[in-house]
Amino acid sequence: MTDQDRSPPSRGPVRQTALLSASFTRDNFGALRHVIAAQAAAAGLSGDRLEDFVLAVNELIINAVRHGGGRGSVLIRPRGHVALTCEIRDYGGPSQLPRIPDNPPTGVGGRGLWLARRVTDALTLQSTNRGLTATVTMAL
């Protein structure tokens, strides 16, 4: 008998439960940072990887508040046992995808997207009629 013979039958793709699903506004997003850190740590991130994930998510939430209508939502999910993703959505309506600079911006502000891309394993942006969604991924 091989290991494959002993494995349980496949039941299709595994649906990952959200670790955190929350709304935020310009008045309450600061407190959300601690909740995000706790959920990311519980999922397996630690040390610099945990700090970088929380920093990136916080920068993207700040962007949503400043540029996306002052409110949004955050959704953190595991990707199996290998990665953690976080979607930050704003509700600022349709917009063009912002350009993520290759080098750090030299002016005041404008570093949020650059920083989020730099400290995580992946950053994707998607624009819809409702607003912008930024998704960061960090391997566990």
C-alpha cells in the first residue's frame, strides 16, 4: 500500500475561513492595527515578517481612508498553511489603478503602495465600480 492509497479522498478545493472581516472608517482604523497583528500572529507570522505584514496592511488602510472615500473593509484569510492574504477595499467609487513606483518617492507622502509592495511577497491592485481593492500576500 502506498501513501497515496492511505490518503483520504479529495473533496475538492478547501474553502478558507476568514480570520478577520472588519469595516473601518477614518475614526476607528487605528484600533484595527492591533487586531490585525493578533490574527496574523495566530496564523503563524512572527518577527520581522509579522511586523512587515502589519505595516503593509496599515499603510493600505491609511490609503483607503485618505484616497478612497474615508471608509473600507479588511479581510484576512489563510492560503492553506503556506501564506496569509489580506484584502483592503475602499468604497471611493471607480478610479484608475494607481502606479506603484519602482523607487521610494522623494516627496511628502506617496510611499504607502511602494512600501506595501516592498515588505510583502506580493501586492495586487484591482479597480471596480465600487472602489479599489489592494491585496497583499505573505508566506508563512
